[in-house]
Amino acid sequence: MYIQIKENGWDYLMKTVGEKYIKHCIENKKIDIENESWYKLQCHQVFDLFPMNFGSKPMININVMFDEKDLY
């Protein structure tokens, strides 16, 4: 799953998992697609990292992408 993390998402991650986790488990998964930064993470990882924020500002862009070959 490819996601874009918003500024409030980075702030949340810094508070919950810390800089070391971000550096080794998220930032090294960064890819650029059409001059935008995306992070390829497992779906379960995204759901574990970010809480459901009904009524709050989303922490990731609500548009996500999947690599077709990963769906089989």
C-alpha cells in the first residue's frame, strides 16, 4: 500500500513511535511518484500506526495506491 503522510501524521508518529522507528521503518520505504513522496507500507502497518480519526483531520492522504502485482 502506498500512502502519503501529512504533517500532523508525522507529528503523531514522532510522539508514538519515535524518530528511530520513523527512520528505519518508514523513511527507507519512500519512493517518488510524479514528484510526490509516497511510502510503501504493509496495510496492517498503516492501520497499526494511525488511529481511526472520525471527525478529525486525517493523518494520511485519503487517496492510497496499491501495486497491482501485490493484490494477487
